Amino acid sequence: MRRAALLIVVCFCGGLFSRVAEAAPVGFDSATASAVWSAALTYIAPRSLQALTVPQMTIWGLNGLAALDPDLNTTLQEGQVRLYGPNALLLAVTAPADGDANGWGKVAAQIASAAYAASPALQQAGTQEIVSSFFDELFNHFDPYSRYEAPTIAAQNQLMIMGLAGTGLVFAAKSGHVIIDTVAAESPAENAGLLPGMTVLSVDGRSAYPSTVAGLNSAMSGIAGSNVTLSVLDGSDGPPTTQQVTLTRGFIPPQTVFPEPSPGPGLVALKISGFNKGTATQFGATLATLMAQTPPPAGLVLDLRGNRGGVLRQAVLVADSLLPTGMIVQTVGRDPDADQSFRAEGSDLTNGARLAVLVDGQTASAAEILSAALADNGRAVVIGSETLGKGLVQTLTSLPDGGELYVTWSRVLAPRGWPLQSLGVMPQVCTSLGRQTLQTELTALDQGHNLQAKPLAAARAMRAPTNMEDVLRIRNFCPADIGTDLDLSAAAHILSSPAAYQAALLR
């Protein structure tokens, strides 16, 4: 759609300079930019962890134009927002009131429109790149986690979090028939009562044969809200009967919980690769299966190495399923809505089995929250190295262009009050200093002494805001590293020795 030409009259009030700027070439979507930046500034101002003024944020963002064209520069002078090109003033706009986020968003769009008219580099970049560049420069002044995701990336992120639209069924060939091999938790198939082992006779009226299993599995994915009808043979409650089941495809969270080989006699292990909307349900179901063994396992290894985090609420729910009582995590921010406190309200699904948590330098965010909760409550021994130290929480909003805004609005505090940001989780048993040092630690634990007691006490005594020199000094006691087999061998030793386990807990 063509846009009407815009005549901009510029007055440089500090002298007798005035000029008429050319209308921006058709192509820059000033209305969208204005709406997006206005909404963003309105959202950020009361929520950012650090108090910032709307004018300061706008000028920071507009200086993102220089990333696309170094000849451009935007300043706030004498109550005006001024755009400069090479040796010339391109536009001066009266600054809105400091708290007028909508007004500043509109001014930013005016400045960007004039810059677009004067700069071939901006014209080549286009509206979306200019909008993104505004946020890139703005968030350069924030923390590493506040960010803007363009519409296409935001859509991809939502798909990764929610999962693909499907039924939750996976088919397999067995004894000349097609059977249901697996049923995903929290899926349309599980909700309809379908079970592994059922024989599939047809899908959408077409007979199911073993040679068609690959195609049948592919056909389970489709548009969310669309239907697929199965004819299945169910003999779970008596003589086999044929059932017609219609499933409505929905978003199914990807699997994030996986059983791992036992690290030793009487022990079981689970890996959590990330935290999405289905993680807590998957964890509960998988753990219940493991704990149903006869005899039940005496110890559980929870592997969080390489887990970069995800949905905080899911980490809280997993902690709740392992803690009979106690604080799980607190978040504290400038906005009162950012202050939250989560306590365990459930029951321990392991019935008190000994618990070891494996972490490494890539364990972050929600995974660190879970590790800290279990360690601070004396419920688990954390084994490995210092974790990443991502202890800031982002609030998320959708913008008018379909993009998403992530704004850090609170910091995470472990149950004992120490901050996770930068500090990370100090393990009770350190493996990153090598095999010989680990063996010395394990020998001391067998004798009732924990050599990590001093650095762990220093870490738990830290309070926000932290001093980076102090943080680095503490982290150097157990440097962050990638997990190795030493983690599992240490866990097997500690979980198999009640004395070593109690010494490692450091309650």
C-alpha cells in the first residue's frame, strides 16, 4: 500500500537555520515502528531491573541507526531530539514529556523516517532491520538477556517451546500388525485413553499395514486443531473390541526427561535436557516408573549438565515433587509484580531416596534454580563444577508487529538468600579440579569431612548486588567446566555410602 508523502518542516531554534526534508521513500513503515517502539517503551519503563528514563532509552535505541549507517547520529539537546547526518542537521523534533512513552515512540519513528529518507544504507536495510537495530542498541545498555525477537524468530521460539502440532502417537510394526509404540504425556492421544500396545487397524479410513508405518507416523503431525480418526483394537479390559477414536491435533511439548543407565547397584538416573511446558509432567511420570521397581532404588541421580534452563515454573514443580517442604526460590525486582516466592507444597515422590544432582558450566537458569533449591534445603548433593550463573528473570510481552520483548525484571535468590546471577551454584562436591583432587574429596567425605565447606559457606553468604571480584574469587574454588564421567563416578560413590552422603549435604 502506498503511503502519502510527509512534509517535515525543521526549525533549528539555536540559530536562523531551517529546511524542508524530503519525504521518506515508500518502504519505511513509520506507523509500525511507532507502534512497536511506543509499546516497548511503555512496557519497559516500570519493569526494568534498573530504573531508566524513557528519553534515555529512546536515544540509546535511535543510536542503533548508526550501526546501519555510521554517518547518522541522534542526540537530545535543548529540549529537542536531533538527527545529524554528515556535517548537517537532518531533523529536529520537540521532545515529549519525560514520562510520555507513546510520544517518545512516535518521535523515534519520525527520526527513523527522516534517517531512512537520507540514507541508502537504511533503505537497503528496510523497516524490520531498523526496528531490530533500535532494540539491539537499547539492550546493549541492559543485561545479556533482555532482547527483542523479530516476528519470524518469535514464531519459531513459540514452536520450540510448545512443540509441534500432533497427536502424541508413535506407531511401530510388530508381528505383522501396526501397534501404538509410545504415547506422549499431556497429548491428545493420552487424553483419549490410547495406550502403548494397542493394534491400529486404520487411520482416516485407510487400512494400516506394517509397510506404511513411516507414513502413518508422518501423518500424525498437522495443523493445530485438525482431526485424525483411528480405528484401534483394544483388549486391555477383556476380549478385544474395535474402537473409533478421533483426535484433535494439538501442541505437544518435546520430550525433555530421559532415563539414563544406572550408575551403580540400587541407583537410577534421569536427565532433564531443558524445561518446557511439559517437563514437570514428564518428570513425574518417568520418576514414578523408576521408583516402582522392586525393590525401589535407594538413590537417584538427576543429570542437569548442559541444561540451559527454560520455563521457571516447571523447575519449581520438579523441585516441589522432590521436596516435602521448604523454600524453593524467590525473585525480587523493582516492579512489585516481579516479587515472587515459591515454596514446596507437595510430597517427595522418591520417599526420601538419596539424591545427587549433576551440574557443569553449561547448567543455567531454571536448572540452576532447581539445583540451588535441592542443595539449600539439604535434599540433594550437587556434584560437578560451578554453573553458568544466569539468575535474572525476564518478563515477556508480544509487540504490535508480532515480535516479542524479553525484559529482565527480577533477580533470582536461592532459598538461603544468595543470588544466582554471576555467582552460579557452588557444588558440594567439585569434580572440575581433576581425578586426584576428587579422590581426596571422596576420602574426606568417607571420614565425615567436606573439603568444599569453606567455599560453599562463602557462596551462601553472598548477597546482591555482588562484587565481581568476590564472585570470581569464590568461583575459582571450583572452576566451571564441561561435565565428565567423574561426575557419575562421584555420584555413585556418594549415593552408595550413607556416611559420605550425609557429610556431602553440608546442611
